[in-house]
Amino acid sequence: MMEEEELEFLAIEQVFPSQDPLDRADFNAVEYINTLFPTEQSLANIDEVVNKIRLKIRRLDDNIRTVVRGQTNVGQDGRQALEEAQKAIQQLFGKIKDIKDKAEKSEQMVKEITRDIKQLDHAKRHLTTSITTLNHLHMLAGGVDSLEAMTRRRQYGEVANLLQGVMNVLEHFHKYMGIPQIRQLSERVKAAQTELGQQILADFEEAFPSQGTKRPGGPSNVLRDACLVANILDPRIKQEIIKKFIKQHLSEYLVLFQENQDVAWLDKIDRRYAWIKRQLVDYEEKYGRMFPREWYMTERIAVEFCHVTRTELAKIMRTRAKEIEVKLLLFAIQRTTNFEGFLAKRFSGCTLTDGTLKKLECPPPSTNPFLEDEPAPEMEELTMEKGDLDQPKKPKAPDNPFHGIVSKCFEPHLYVYIESQDKNLGELIDRFVADFKAQGPPKPNTEEGGAVLPSCADLFVYYKKCMVQCSQLSTGEPMIALTTIFQKYLREYAWKILSGNLPKTTSSSGGLTISSLLKEKEGSEVAKFTLEELCLICGILSTAEYCLATTQQLEEKLKEKVDVSLIERINLTGEMDTFSTVISSSIQLLVQDLDAACDPALTAMSKMQWQNVEHVGDQSPYVTSVILHIKQNVPIIRDNLASTRKYFTQFCIKFANSFIPKFITHLFKCKPISMVGAEQLLLDTHSLKMVLLDLPSIGSQVVRKAPASYTKIVVKGMTRAEMILKVVMAPHEPLVVFVDNYIKLLTDCNTETFQKILDMKGLKRSEQSSMLELLRQRLPTPPSGPEGSSSLSLLAPTPEQESSRIRKLEKLIKKRL
């Protein structure tokens, strides 16, 4: 009940909205009274407020009384209004019925009026159709009679126009074929067409007999009109005329160039193409107007000549395969491709897709820049400048629709060309080897970067020439065979020219098997590479980098030229890996040379009596020796690798990864060591660290920021060496403080390193045992995450437990810097 009352109140509020607090659903009398009398002083007006409320109550009573009295007559008025509405509906229904009756009568009247008009319309339509059909019938009957008469008189000019009209008229009688007379006329038209076809074929056979010579009088107007009729007849008639004419036109060619004739061999292939050119000119003069232009007879003759020539050449080459030489083969192919180019300029190639003449598959479109600058006359003159592979691509010329229409016959014999290229490339590699030995290593280059060996550019020049020639001959299996040859001699170039000429190290007797570090006797002089040898290594590295990039581009161009189905068989990854190996070996040689040059200095460091050092001075002589070797080698290597900056960065990274662990190893050999000796070593370590950070730009006028990857390696490695020395300098008592200091300073803390540090401090074994046991107890749990190894900072600040002498040493280093 309460919910219903609330809903009624809300409905009333929506219909009669009010701002009066008395009309609110949540009216509270106490709050309302407090609103009227907020203070005690306001109670003085209570009589006035009461009078206002009473006046309002009286007005509400009057309004309610008026509304109630006004509702007494509502029921009677409603019944009266309902009766009036029912009477109005009855009157409206009667009017609608009257209108419907009148509409039906009007419709009946209209039908009676228009009945005769409809009959007249149907009669008119039927009469018009009858008259039209009778006219067509008259035209058909007369046309058939005239067609038969003109056919007998060979009036082909009139027949061409009449036959088309008769066939058009006959289309209107397809639905009347059930009538005997109409069916008879249709059969007569078909018979006339058959007779015309046979008669025209006979006329052409008479004018151009299969055996013997052509009719001396040349083409006649009768045959020209007969061709117009053949256009309307069955397409087989037209094809038969074309076939017989072309066969008769090329009969002389088959006799002149029989297999047993001297002119049939490849060395006289020009005569074949000269003959057809003369025949085409002769045809245009004598028969150009006889055949309709849309028959493209000139192109059809040329295309059929190509098919016949391809068949005849394939046959004679199979018979005399042993006589084919590479020069003769290339000569024949060049003349043939030139002729195919001539056809492409002269004809559109539209007949290659027509009926019996099947279009040959054209090579896939290519954006290969190797083909863009080809000179047409002679393939032997093709050249390629160094870096040609990097030139921007030019707009591609339209495809030749006649490409391969004759030259396909040479594809089975391209093994002669492939074998020749195999031999030529072998001789080229041998010449490169001989030239390198005769000319010696390249001259030092400190201005424009390491010089690339000229032989690599010559090799890729020859590769382009071979690829262009082979792609003009075939885009199938011969291209795969040529790719195999390319792979073979790319590997030989890498082995014989690049790897074979790298300088040998004293510890390596197998050329490029440089997997072990140099091991020199202590105190002995190390054989270093000369300036020429360093330049040679850099030149070979630059050449290998050029060959790597060019080989990758060569693979892409080969894939563009070869058939789509053979793309997966083009893969030069192995050869690119070979050049990458040469690059890695060259960098390793440079690193080992500099690393071995620094070995005597590190050995001298480990032999010094560090426990006898009495004061901290300038950097030690061994540091000066290391810096001297770095300043001698690095600028030469940097200048000769200026064109391959990324590999110079690799050299720096590999040297840092090799030198820093070796330095730390020799650092552990410095034992025993005094406090002052440790301070001197810390000073030397910091000096080496600064030199290594400046290694990429040392001795250069242009100062560049070292790569972040290299800086990270140097900072991490040399900071570890500094931390080791700081642990050595710290007092070992109390033991707990010393062990905690070691764990905090060294991120890779372990018992083995700790043992070495104790040896450097000169502690006895009995003292070491207790300290090792304490270390094992206090070692933290190894972190499991990938970042655990780097959780501690390499540049850890000096702990509170360090002595004042360590802080004093740091101030000394800062002052020197």
C-alpha cells in the first residue's frame, strides 16, 4: 500500500510540479517548524505565521469544494458525448458505402468504354509484327536467292555485304524455325556458307598452289573480296586460308636452309634473319592490300618463321652438338636476340595469343639494375663499375613479347657457356693470386679508410657480365648452374685471396686457425705485425665487408632474374658466412697482435716486488709501455677501417674483453703486496682505465664519444680490478668487517677470488682458513633472477670501515686528473 501511495504521489508531482515544502514527499513537520522559527526571537511572530497557515487552509478547502462540485455532472456529460459519437460513426459508414458503390459503377462503365480500344490496340500490334515479319521474310528469300547467284558468279564483294545482312535477318526467325518454309530458308543459308567456304579455299589453292611457284600475276581483287567474306564465315575458313598461305610463303625457306646446307649452321644464322626481312618487305609490296589489316598477316608470317626456325635450329644443334663452341653459341644467341628485339619494335605481339599460335612464356619482370645499362649491339662489351650494385634503379623497359620465341632452342646447349665461365673464373682467380704476389700488400692508407682490393671489384664486374648474358639466354636451370659457379669462386676468392694472404702469427702455423691466444716466454720480445701487415689486414677486412654486402645484393638480383619456381634454390648464405669468417679472423688477428704486444708489460707488472714499494709516485713503467703500444696500433687500425666503423668498434670491444681479464689475472700474481704497493697499483689501474675509455679516439684529431656498449665493458672490468685492490688495502681485522667489505665491493664474490686476495695480502694459511670459513657463512644466497648478477653497483662507494689512507689515495688521484 505504501509503495502504491508513493507512486501516486510521484505521478501527481510530475503533472503538477511545486516548490512548496508542504508538497514534498519527504515532508518533515519538525524541520518545517524549525525553518519558520530558527531562533527564540522569531517566536514573537507566531501569531502572524498561524494566521497565514489558516488562510492557506481555507483557500485549499475552497478549491477542493469547487473541484468536487464540478465533478457531479461529469458522468451525465460523458454518456451524452458517447451517444453523439456513435451517431456520427453511423453516418460516416453510410457515406463510405455510397462512395464504394459509385466507384464500382464507374469502373464498370470505363471497362465498357475501353473494351473496343484495347481490341484495336492488339490488332494494331499484331498487324505491325506481321508486316515486319513479312518484310524480313521477303528480304530473306530474296537475299538467299541473290546469295546463291552471286556465289556462283564469284561476286565476293557483293556477297560480303549481302551475307552479313542475310545472317542478321535470319536471327529474327529463330523462334519460327518450326515452320517448314523458314527452316528450309535457314538450311539454304547454311549450304550457301559451306559452298562459299569451299569455293574460297579452292580459289586460294588455285592462286597459291602448295607445290610450285606463286601465280605471277600477284593478288587479285577477287581474293581480296574473298577475304572479306571469310571474315563472316566460320573462323576455321579464315584459319585455313592463313595457314596455307603462310606455309606456301615459307616453303622456299625450308628448301634454302635445309639441315645439309652450309647456310643452315650457326655461323651463318644472320642469313636466316636477312631472308625473312626481305620476304616481309616483298609481302607488304605484293600482298599487303589483299588481306584485311586485322588479320595481321605480316606478324603471323614472322611468328611462324620463328617457330620453324626454332625447330630447325634445335634439330641441327642436336645433330652437330660436338661442333658448338662458346663463341659460336654466343654469336648465334646475340643475333637471335637482336632479331627478337627487331620483331618487338615492328609488331605488337597480338597474334601470339591467337588460336593456333601459342604465346611463349616471357621472363618474369625484373628491377635488377644489372640489366638496366645493357648495350644492345654486343654482349661482350658489358662492363660494371665498382659499386654498380648500389646504384638507384631506373624505370624498367617494357617486356619483349617475342623474347625466347627463337632463342629458347639454345637453352639445352647452355652447358657449353656454363663450362666456359667455370674455366674463365678459375683463370681469373689464379690471375688475382699471381697479381697479389707480384704487387704485394696495399699501401698504408690513413685518409680515406682501408683500401678495398681491386680484384674484388673485377670479380663482380665479371659476375654481372655473366649474369646478364645468361639471363638473356634462359631464366631456368642454366641460371641455377651459373649460381653454383658463382658460389664456388666466391668461396675460392675468400680462401685464396683473402684468408690466404692474412699474416701468420708466431703461435699459428695453419694460416687462419687462430683460436688460441699468443703464448710467449716470459721476458722475451714479441714479434709484432709491421705497419704494412696491419694495413694488409685492414684492407682484407674492408674487402671482405664489401664482398659480404655485394654478395647479399647479388643473391637478390639472381632471385629477381630466375623463374619463380626456382627462387628457393638461390641461396648464397654459405658464401656470406665465409666472408663473415674472414672478417672475424681479421679482427681477431688485430686484437691478438695488440694483446701480445702488451703481454711483456703485464709480465713485468707481476714480477715487481710490490711489498718493497715505499711511496706512491707517477704511473709505473709497465703502464707507459701498454699505453705506447696502444697509441702505436690503434690509430693505424682506426684510420684504415674508417669506411667500416662498426668493425673498428668490434675490434675495440674484443680487445677490451681480452686485455682486462688478462690484466686481472696478472694482478693476482702480484703477491705479497704492501699497503703502499696496493695504492700504486690502484693508481696504475685507474690510468689504464682512462686510457681504455679513450681507446676508440686515441691519437685522433676528431674526438668522438666511445660507443656505450664498449664503455660499459671497460667500466665493468676495470672497476672490478679497482675493487680488488681496495679490498687488498683494507685492514683484515676485525675479520667480520673485512669479509663484509669484500662481499660488498665485489659482486662476483667467491672463495677462490677471496683466497687470491688473501695471498696478495701475504696472510698465512692458518689465518686464511678462519677467514674463508667466515666468508662461507656470510655469503648471501645467490640471486635467481637474470638481473641478480648486476644487482650490486660496480662503482660502490668507499665503506665506513675503510681506512683514512684509502680516502687519501682517492684525493691524490683526483688531484692528478
